[in-house]
Amino acid sequence: MVAIGSKALSLEEVYNVLYNGEELVLEAAALQQVEASFEFLKKFSAKKLIYGINTGFGPMAQYRISDEDTFQLQYNLIRSHSSGSGKLMSPIHTKGLMIARLSSFMQAHSGIHPEVVHLLRDLINKNVYPCVFEHGGVGASGDLIQLAHLALVLIGEGEVWYEDKLQSTSEVFARLGLKPIGIHVREGLAIINGTSAMTGVGLVNLIEAKRLLAWSVTISAMINEIVEAFDDHLSAELNAVKKHEGQNKVAAIMREVLVGSKMVRHRPDHLYKELEEEIFKDKVQEYYSLRCVPQILGPVYDTLKQAEQLVVQELNSVSDNPVVDHKLENVFHGGNFHGDYVSLEMDKIKIAITKLSMLSERQLNYLMNEKLNHKFPPFMNLGKLGFNFGMQGVQFTATSTVAENQTLSFPMYVHSIPNNNDNQDIVSMGCNAALMAGRVIANTYEVLAIHVMTMLQAVDYLNCHERLAAFSHKIYTDVRAIFPKFIEDSPKYKDLQHIKEYLMANQPVQM
């Protein structure tokens, strides 16, 4: 079980809830603080003007709300803002959203009734996913639209995705014995104000991006092995004189992958001796997509490391407005719901992963083009040239998908549109940034799957299985179990899907 409350959640703990099905438990001490925050706000707001409790919202905050209308005000806010469109967010993204919202509430600065955190915990643990739409939030005042759809379910309305089908919230609640929350003071505003949608999606993006990087480093080591590259561009000595952590980490992992390989060559054994040739048969240095992997993937590593730090900080932050401080007995109005921290990191992630997909596509092209590699048949065609097509068809898919990544990588962070009668005159577009980064990540799994398919065909063409490093040999064996060697042409879309699923279910090395 993962406890939430008194200490900061880590990305590993989020991973265990999202992917391993570990249950969340609410720490008793933190629950007491949530209760204290609620009781304080209920008393404090009785005869004071506090935004969103006895005022309208946004540019209509100048209007006082009468005491008899304050509860209905919260319901009106939730229902009016449940106006998303487009695709539904995936269950894994929605679960991330709920974890992020629960984490914010458990900081005890929201003034919500404790029943909110209990119901959120139950939805997470029982895998009940509110229907949250991708389109809507602009990421300032938080992810208003996405979180309104969460709030709609918490009050017992709308629909949920449960047991792999769309169902009425009220019916699922009745079946599971769940009770909708009531409105006590500001539950509507508290639930929909915050960065929890972009943060929840961002947490999933971080997990998947780190797995992609692990695969890219591993695959890059293997292609260097298969083409019998020299090993000095991976050496500790060469990389140590460049002082970037990511570069040295990537080079070190590549060396670990290649331990015991009988294919990678040591330069002194071949070129550091007296030679009589005027023109060398061997390429003295590899193409950049093979030789510069630590320098290309190192920045990806460093980017993901910083993104993890900042997104996890956001996970453990309070993104409400106003912020309730029951210990100082005050309510502070401000802009903690603004999503710039997450938005900028999501843009960095999608740019970094797009570059990773570009590296994969260039390595793939190297394997396909006999004029470059001077080692393999065109398109890794193991059949009859001109009659069979090998990997020619699948290469188009990789090229097209990388091109889409490049277009998607235009940053959302610099794309603000004022709205809300210019009350929200500059916004983060953080949820858009997170969802687009997720699309780039999903695309990149497809590119890497095609890369792996081609690389395995190369191993079989060379018949070099027994010369591979033990690490490489295991990956070869595992993938060949779901994708056998082929010579005759056949549809490859199912093979591509199977390998993509394999990559998503496994992480070869720790990053």
C-alpha cells in the first residue's frame, strides 16, 4: 500500500498505484489536518467576503452571493463547467489525475470536507474512472473543465468508465456502495481549481518517457554491436571529459549492455598499428546516429530528470485558489492554479522524445540503406531482391510517425489565448501540452517497435546470435518469441502492435 498525507509522494509510488495496482491509504494525521482545515474555513467564511464561497467566479466575482444560494452556487459551477469535448482521457491518465488531486487535498489547504478525499481514494482503489474529456482546460484557474468532470462524478452525476465500459455514475456507486459527496462550503471550486489534470497526465508521461529512453539506449547499443562498430565512442575515458551527467550515464549503460559481446571492435586491435592501405575498407568513424548516441540521448536523460523533479514537486503542492491556512487562520488569494511549471516541462519532454524518435528513424534508415551500411541487403530484405520487399513498407510508417512528432513538438507553453472576458489574460495550456506529449510518446513506441523488428532481421541475416552480448541475446530471444524471422512478405501491422506492447510492458535498464 502507498500512504498519502504526511510525506511527499514519489514517482515510484505513483508508478506502483498506476501500474501495479497498489492501494492508496490516507494517513490519519493528515486526515485530521484536512478536517481542521474544513472546520476553520466553515467558521472563518461566515461573515467575510471570500472568493468562490459568497462571490461569483472569475470576472463575476464582484457579485455577492446570498447565504441561501451558496451551496447551489457550487453545484452550478460544477455542472456549467462539465463541458469538455473530444476523446475521453485514457483510464491511466484519469487515474493519474485523481492521484494528483488527492495529493493536493491531503496537504490540508483546501478547506474541503473529508468525505471528498475518502471518495477519491475509493475511486482510485476500485478503478472507477470518471469520464474526463481531453479538450477544455486552458491551464490557468487550473484544469477547470477536466476537473469539473471529476467533480460531476464526485457529486454522483455523469458517467464513469468501469469494468471496460461506459456506465452511469449513480448505477456504479449504488453497486459498489459509494456515496456521493455533498456541498459543505467550497467543494465545487476546490475540486475544479488546480493543475491536477496536467500533473496526472505528466506523471504518466514521465514514466513512459523514461521507459522509452531505456529502450532507445539499449537498442542503440545493440545496433552498434550488430554493425561491429568501434567501442571507443562509448568509452568512459572519452565521455568523462564532457561533464554532462546524462551523456556519461547513457554511455555507461551502453557499455553494460555490450558486456561480453564478440562483435564490438576495439580500435587499437584494428587501426592503431602500421597499415599499408591507402584507402581503408573499414569506416574509420561511424555515422553520427551510431557514434553520437551519448551526446544525443544524454540531453534527453537530463531533461527527464529535471522534469521529474518539477512535476513531482507539483504533485506534492497545493494548486488551489484561494489557499486556506487553518494554522495561521487566514485565507490567501493568488494564482497557485497556474500551470506554467508543468506546461513547460511537458513541452521539454515532447521535444526530447521527438529527438529520440528521430535518432531511432536515422538508425533504422542506416540498417535499411545498403549504400550506407555496406553490410545488409536493401530494406533488410531476406528474400528475393525485387520480388520480396522486406521492411520497406514498415519504414514508411516510421518516417510518417516521426514527421508527426516533429509537428506536434511546437511548444504549447508559448501559445496563450486570453479568455474568460480577459480575466484569464495569460494561460499555460498545460493540459494540452501534457496530452500532446503523451501522443508523441505513444508515437515513439511505434517507431522503436519498427526499429526492433528491423534489427532482429539484421541479426538473422548475419547469423550472429551466438556472438551477441548476453543482454542483447536475451532481448533477441524474447522478441523473436512474438515476432519470428520472416522471408516471405506478409502483413506486419499485428507484429508491430505485439512488439509495441512488449516494449511498453518491459524496461530493459534503469534510467
